[in-house]
Amino acid sequence: MRKSLTLLAASLLFSIATFAQTVLVQGQVTDDRGPVPNATVQEKGTKNITRADELGKFSFKVKQGAIVVVTAVGHTPFEFAATTGYQNVKK
């Protein structure tokens, strides 16, 4: 019985580590006229959200492979897959 519980506990720890993998997504939201200030950047389907600064720059962590949704007043929402590195989000 003791071996079963130890194995179960180890399995749970490994599954938690798998779900906890995140990537840092950094970028700048721009359109044809330049930076888009205060755009909303959200991990799709979650409450994980951030806002771009006055130069359209943003940075936040999302789950690996997540879809990121960018919205701004007067612009069509834009989606992209989260990867590591710098994202230039052209609206």
C-alpha cells in the first residue's frame, strides 16, 4: 500500500510540473500608423490578461502553446500562438 501512495504522489507531482510550463511572451502592438497604446492582451480562455503600455509594448507569461488574443478599441481582434521571443503584433 505504501508503494502505491508514493507512486501516486510522484505521478501527481510530474503532472503538475507538466501543466506549470509557461513561456514569456513579449511584444509590441502596432498598426499602419504606429504603436497601439493600451491594447488588451489575453491568454485565450483564461483570466490571464495584461495591457500594452503607451508604446504598445507588453510582456506576460502564458501556458506553453497558448493562443494569445489582442484587442483594442477601433481594431479587429487578432490571435497568435504563444512562442518564446519577441512578437510584433501588427493589427
